[in-house]
Amino acid sequence: MPTSDFLDMPQEERLRHVQSILAQYHAPRERSPYLEAYKEAEAGYWYPLLSVLDAALRSGNKKVLDIGTAYGTLLLYSVLWGNEGFGIDMRHYTPNHRWPDVFDLPYYQEGDAFVDAECKYYTIDELVALSLHTGFAIQFLQLYQGHLLAGLVK
């Protein structure tokens, strides 16, 4: 789908379109946590962020770093806006549930296996440390339905 077609959609429809793409990826799996629970729940997490995300993407940002990517909904949303996307999440890098420091994570290489495991919730302290080490500024921190939503910009 061309970027212009995606941008012509209403905000909620854009999110549903992204979810349908992710659902196609998960559909062949015998049991998919994304399809069984997360897809329906995530809309409630992301709707309050879409206006902020749309404004940031509209401002001409061309690279998006999604920290705590989970299933990649917001990252894919950003890419369909026409941006270059990068995502990290503790799920992929933690065999046997070891939680390495976020700054020691290996770089994901195309073709690496995807591991759908438990995710890590980042604390405010970890987000502040990450912003200080990377030169990003915290644009907002918001608690929504029990989840900490954060926006960092550079």
C-alpha cells in the first residue's frame, strides 16, 4: 500500500490496517498470543498515543526507534507513514529469560530467528538512563491502563 493511501485513512482505520498485517503473520501459528489476546487489548494501549505519534511523524522525522517493540504495531505504523523503523525488545534477546542490560543488546541481523517470549516492562529509571545515554529527550511519560507510555525524541 502506498504511503499516501495509508495517510488518507482515518487514524483508527490505520491502526486496524496495521493489526491486519500483523494478524496475517500470526495466523499460520498454531497458538498465537497476538491473535488470542494482545491484538484486541493493544488498541486500548495505542489509541491515546496515535495523535502524539502522528504529530511526530508529520513533523518530518525520518527514523523511528521503538523501544519495547512487542509485536511491532507502532513500529509498523511508523514505517507505513514512510519512515525508517528500528525496534528493540527484550523478548528477542533473552534466551532462558536472562535480562541483559539494554546497552549490551546485540544488533539484530536480518534473518535471525524470531522468538516470541515474555516481554520486559521498562521502568521510568531505565527510560531516563536510556535517554541520557543516547541523547534522546523524554517528550512525555504517561500512565495509561496500567502501562507506562513514553515518547523520546532526538
